Amino acid sequence: MSAPGSNDYERLQQDMLRMRTSSPADRRAFLRQQRNTPRNARTVTMLVAVVYLVGGIGQTVKGAAEHQSGLIIAVTVAATALAGVMFELGRRGRTRLAFAVFVVGMIVLSFVGAL
């Protein structure tokens, strides 16, 4: 891990001084500027989806090799498909919808898997 450059350090010091000496409204405006952009949100959504895709494919292959029941393999394939849907929606800029579909789908699949 490397130390931040001198410009980064100075910027952080200025930001901290600005936060200490500003009014609450100015602090909110300052923090609003530092939020993630929609592009960052799309990138994170797609990265999470890829992680779940790879994990789902790996778990499906592992389950098939261990001769697990068809229901378990079907649930993992469905979870992998949900990750694919999340990736596609995230790629198209629908990150909130992608996250909601993924979470609701995983909750439903967890109930199906528990049966």
C-alpha cells in the first residue's frame, strides 16, 4: 500500500477544514458532491452480478459432480439466471430495479431451496 500523494493529502486536509467550519447545509451540499455517479453504480452492479454468475456456475458444476438432487441444481441455475438478469439491467442503467429483482428473487429461491 502506498502513501497518498501530496496533492491528495492537501485536498483531504482542505476538505476536513471545510467540513469543520461550514454550516449543516454546506456540509450536506459538500457530501452530495462526493456521491457515486450513475456510471459507478452500473459498474458495481455489473461486478456483483459477475461474481454471482461465476459462483453460481461453479456451484452448479460442483452439485452436478456430487450428484445432488435436481431441485438444488435447478435453484442454483435459477440464481445464476437472476445474476444474469441483474447484469443486463445494470448494463442498461436500471441499477435500482436490478438490485430489487435480484434480492426478491434470491429470497424466493431461498424459500424454494428450503422446501
